[in-house]
Amino acid sequence: MALITETTLRAMLRTGIPNPFSVHVNDKFTPAASDFLKGRGIRVEVLKAQEIHSQRASGGEQKSIPVGVSNRHIHLSMEDVEKLFGKGYQLAPLRPLSQPGQFAAVETLTLLGPKGLVKGVRILGPARGVSQVEISRTDGFQLGLHPPVRLSGMLEETPGITLIGPAGCVVLEKGVIVAKSHVHMSPEDGRRFQVSDQDTLMLQTTGERPVIFPEVTVRINPRYALDFHLDLDEANAASLKTNDQVLVIGKNGKLDGTAGR
């Protein structure tokens, strides 16, 4: 069963909502979603069992993607590593991450914002070209910051923050974001899911209270392993944890023929 919301439908406006709008017999609409379709004269069509079977037989089987829940963390440039920990310092790996070559470091920092601080924020390695801090909306309230939702590396017009380490402090003029949910894929994964870099996927959780993520950005790189990244606020709202699976139910704003089964 899929729960179709007004947010899901609005995300589809960019590429056009099909008319009729095909759903499965157990799919549910929120009242706002039903009004949204009615107001645009879009008819709802319930697929019959034989139509679903035909779609599956023609290669329409749903695929799943593993979940990686990302708590607040920091990426540092080599220059800032040395300012915070000392000349020539190297980050020490604590445990590997889902993406090859990346690791959670032993080292942590304190974040200082206009209204408060957050201690013990993990650094992820290896060092990058530019320092960046990824927090949740909840963390932002505690710090007194209101960062935009952005993909990693998109730091223009983002707030700054102060990083406090054992050997010094670094004041970032910009670089704090709430990470936009995204899927890491290798080129092989991209071909399997029939998507390109910067396409979007519609993902659905499983279980008793399914949730749909209508616009999850695809990021493709030969170094990437398949993983759906979302922050702790999103994961808690959707009852997701690391290593859960989500279903791909559409792409680029369009539901596919197996959505919700």
C-alpha cells in the first residue's frame, strides 16, 4: 500500500501528472491529495490484478535501495584540520562508512552558534578541499541557525559557524547545511535503475505506515556504493534506520507501474 500525499503530487507537476492517474487497489490518498487531483480534472484509475501482473512480467519489478541514516557531522579541509588539532595532524579512522574510502574519525569538535553549542560532533574523513558542516533542523534550533536544505558542496549563501577543537578554533564564514536526501550510485547502479546523475527518484518505505520521499536526488560516481542518505530528523519521521530498505516507485516526478504493490 502507498500513501499518496499532496506533496507527492506537487513534486510530479514539473514533468506532468498522468491523466488518468493509475493506482493499485490498496493505495490511499490523503484528503488534500484527492482534492488536488479533482481540482485539476485528473481521473484516478485503479489497476486490475491482471494489469499489475502484466507490468511485472514486462520488467516492472520494483527495486530496493539500502538506507544510510546520517547524524550531524563535519567535513574538514586539511588547513582547518591543522588549525584545530595542530600542524601535520592526521585524522584517525574510527570505523568505515558505507561509501568506499570514507570513514568516521576518532576526533570530534564542538559547534558554536549564535544561541548555543553542540558538543562531540563527529568528523568524517578523509580531509576535503572545503570545510562543511551538516546538521538537522533540530540541531539548528539549538545552535540558533537556519541553514538551507542543500546537496553536499552547494555552500553559497549558507550560514557560518565556529568550530572548537583541542588546539584552536576555526570560524567558517559559510558552510552549514541541512543535507538534502540523496542516493549514491555507481555508474552500474545508474544503468540498472535507468537514471542519470541529478535525476530524482520517488522512494517509499515499507511497513505499517509507508512514507513517500517524492524527490530524492541521484548522485552517480565510480567511487560510490548504493545508499539512500537522509538525516536523523527525516529518518525518525519515517521510522527508518540504517540498513533498512526503501522501494523505488518512480523517477523524475512520475510514479512507475508497480508503485505501492
